[in-house]
Amino acid sequence: MISANLALVKSTLPNQVSLIAVSKTFPNDAVLEAYNAGQRIFGENRVQELTEKYEALPKDIEWHLIGHLQTNKVKYIAPFVAMIHAVDSAKLLEEINKQGVKNNRRINCLLQFHIAREETKFGFSFEEAVAMLESTAFRSWDNVRICGVMGMATHTSDEAQVLAEFETLNNYFEQLKARFFTNDAEFKERSMGMSSDYPLAIKAGSTMVRIGSAIFGTR
Ligand SMILES: *Cc1c(COP(=O)(O)O)cnc(C)c1O
């Protein structure tokens, strides 16, 4: 079932789009079923669940934290996390850098932007991100690597609105690329699109889709 769903989702993705299989709330057996079908990149939205799965499951899995991250929890994932998708403040990025120093590694991060109409979603505004990227503090944070941007669209059946929100995120990416990352080949990711809206995200330039229920079933 999971492997069939996985194959179906993969068949709809262009080559340049990577698949983050979102395994939150699903047991280790479900992750292993996808793993045995070849999937190696998994996403979780909670630090504790991510850490437990990391410890129990094969070590060649790339674990992405896709959910909101509290500053005081960065230390638990800093030794192993492959990418942190939802960096939404300078304070959080500073702490990730500090934990990167402690663990002697450079931690891959995406800047989360608020693109949805809903009030509850976390993220930078474009101006806030620019202010951080211009700061002298940011330039000293050598143990983080900014790989791109991430965002979540409004939960609505209005496809034109969802597409417009993803296009806004892609536009933020292009502007930041031109202004701060022109010679940085690592700044290339647009993490956007979930089970319900990923075809629209791909239309708008997504390079990473975060898909849970379409692979593992309803939560
Ligand atoms: C749960 C989650 C997803 C995946 O959602 P599905 O609807 O199950 O595909 C993607 N991104 C984030 C940030 C999530 O928390």
C-alpha cells in the first residue's frame, strides 16, 4: 500500500523535484516500508518524534525537520538533522549556528516565509528576512547554510489563490538569490507543496515537496 502510493506520487514528480516523505504520526514500520521501496528522505514536524525515529531507524536516512522549531530544542537535532525547513527568526538561526559550532558541522536551513492568508502560520515577512541577511551578525554565522526558502499556502479549494501564494514564495526566492546568493550554488531550494496542493507548487517552481498523507494514508 505505502510502496504503491510512493511509486504513484514519484511518477508525478519532475526529476528536479525531491520528495520529502512526511512520516509524522506514522509508526517506524511505515517508514521502513517506504525505506525498503527506496525512499531515503523523511520529514517530521516534532523534535521528539524526529529524534526517536532517527535512533530507531537506518542511519542512511536523511531526516528533515519541517515543522516549527523552538530555540531550546535545537540542541536535540543538531548532531544529525539533514535540513531544517522552518527557520522563522534571526534568533532561531543564531541558535542553530551555535549548535552547529558545538557539533562541528554546518547545518542546512531554509527560511520560512509567511505566504498564506491564515494568521496562524509562522514565517518571516520578506522585509524581515532582508534585514537579517543584511546584518553583520548573519555574516558571522558560518555553521549554518541557507539552502533556500519554504512556505505553506492557505488551506483552501481556491486553486488560483494557492498558485499565487506559491508564486509569491518563488518570487521571494528569486529576489533573495539575486541580492544575497548570486554566487552561492547551494541556495537553490523552494520547499513548497503538500499532498493536497503539490501539483500547483510544482507549477510555481517547487524543488522539494513535503508529502505525507498521499503516501502513508490519512492521519
Ligand atoms: C504534515 C506536514 C506536511 C505534509 O502534509 P500532508 O497533507 O500529509 O501531505 C507538509 N509540511 C508540513 C510543514 C507539515 O507539517
